[in-house]
Amino acid sequence: MEADRLSLISHDILREDAFGPSGDRVLQGDRSLHHDVYAVIIEWIHQGKLRPGEQVSEAAIARQLGISRGPVREAISRLDHEGLVIRRPRRGAVIAELTVKDLEEIASVRQLIEGHAARAASQLLTPHDMQELEGLVASMKVAAEAGQWTETAVLNGRFHQIVVRIADNKILSKMWQTLHPLAWLLAPVASAHKPHDPESIVARHQTLLEVLRAGDPDRAEEAFRYHVIQSSQMTIDQWSNASRERTEPQ
């Protein structure tokens, strides 16, 4: 069966809805086939096998996965809705390309969402929540030390997703879900080859852990807003450098 063949490919590569409510890196067994195809395409984006501007071919993906084109078409439609794929005349669907302006707009919205989420989370945080966040920071350090830059970005995204989850605000979560594909999937692709400083990653996220632990909503909001601005500027700088490298003559 198509689902059986594809499950072997997609098993354990997608956290729920890329970064779902639990942040778990599992593929739910009751998902339909197009969700499995979606998971595979997301992983290819993570791995750089599909890069910004590259065509997404229904026929090629269906052939590679050994399935019909219907589930692939549905998965691409979902990616289109999320902004990860855009449809261009005469080219069909391609992986979206972000500009510096896009990254700046993402940052401006992220700081509002995460600042508000941190304010609420600082009042709702449980010992289990703190343990979960501390574990993610430790995993980020390990991934960065191993040079696994895309995995570092994924773990970073899960950290911030969990803070939004702790805030326990459905509207805020929905806003995050519309933003995260661009912020956490496409942006790291361009700069995935750039080294992350493990010590810097730990220090910046330890600051966030400290303000959450202190339970001061004003400090938590200010720290998360600053963190988003600082991190986003680093991404923009890396993005700009990568763009120059691609256009400079060899």
C-alpha cells in the first residue's frame, strides 16, 4: 500500500505540524497520506535537498516516493497555503525565496508574539516546563558543537514554540502557526552552512530561562523581544552574506 511504503520514508522526521503543540518529533499514525508527503518535503527543505527558488515537481516527488500524484498535490497545496511554496507562471510550484524585507517583517511580528507569550508563560511555568526547556538548550549546544546547523535551528524553534504553548493562548498559538514555517524552515536554509557558536547559543537561551524562572512578566517580555531582534539580525546578516557569496564571480 502507498501509505505503508511512505511511512518507512517519513517515520520520525516531522514534529507535529512542523512544530506542533507538544514539540514532539513524531509522525502521528492516524494522519492521512498527504500529511506523510508533507513531512517528507519539509525534511527535504530542512536538509537543503529542496532550496529556495527550486521547482517542486508533483511527478518527480510521486515517482521518487513510489506513490500517486494525488497526495503530493495535496501536500504542495498545504505548503502553498503556509507560504513555503509559491506558484509562478510557466514554472509551477517553487520553494519560496525570502528577502531581507521578509525577514525584517517576520522579526517585527515575532517579537510581538513572543514578548506577549513570555509575559504569560513567566506566570504559568511549571517545573516540568522548565526541565523541558533546559533539555532543549542542552540539545542545541550538542547539535551546534557537532556542526548540525539545521538541527540547531529546529531545536531553537521548538524552544520558542514551547514558550508559546505554555502561554496557553489559542489565538497567540494560531498566530505562531501561521508564522513559524517561514521563520524556522526557510530562513535557516540560507545560512545553515554558517557556524553557530555553541557557547553563545547557551548563554542567550540561559538568559531567557532565567527571566522565565524569575516570574517577572515585564522582564520576560523585554528579554524575549530583545532576543528575537538580536537573533533575527544575525540571521539577516548571514542571509545577506550568503546572497553575496552566491552572486560573486568565482
